[in-house]
Amino acid sequence: MVDQDAAAKVLDALGEPTRRAVLELIRGGARPVGEIARELPVSRPAVSQHLHVLKEAGLVRDRKEGTRRLYSVSPEGVEALRAYLEGFWDTALAAFGEAATKAEAKAEAKAEEGEQR
């Protein structure tokens, strides 16, 4: 079962384009704030704030390495997002299957009607 509160936090966090860009930058591996900030048109403090929101949503984790902090994507947070979206996929597939079954039954009935004439 999908944790709706966790999914809501993740979706809210990803609703901001800069946060999505931050997540894209760190998906290739852990990076410090300064390195992330150099790639974006926002200040280092702004990147730190975005990382904080992403971390609160469970999408980012950090670890201390010497005097700096490295940020990386949290597989658990991404899994929560995937599970949430997969629920839509399951629903869509079920609806498609039902529609296909109805269409097939309708076609078979029409074919039988044609044969009886």
C-alpha cells in the first residue's frame, strides 16, 4: 500500500522546477552543494534550501565527507514515488483490459448476429 502522505510530500517537492533540476544533477552520484549550485541559475543558499525540501520529502540523503556534505538521490524516496505512480498504471491497465474484453464480446456478438442472418 502506498503511503499517501509520503507521496504528497514527494509530489509537492517535485512541483518546483529547480528542485527537479537538482534531483537530475545528483542522480548520477553524490555531489556537494557548491558543485550543484554551479550548474544552476540560483545561489548556493537557494540550492541548500531546495536540497532541504528534497531531503524532507525523502528524495535526497546526505553524508558528511570531511568538511563538506555530499547529497545523493535516496532510492527509498524514488521507490515511494514509483509505487504511487504505479497505482495509476495498474488502474489504467485494468480499465484497458475491461474495455478490451467488452469490445471483444461486442464484436463476437455482432459476428454471431451476422452468421444467424
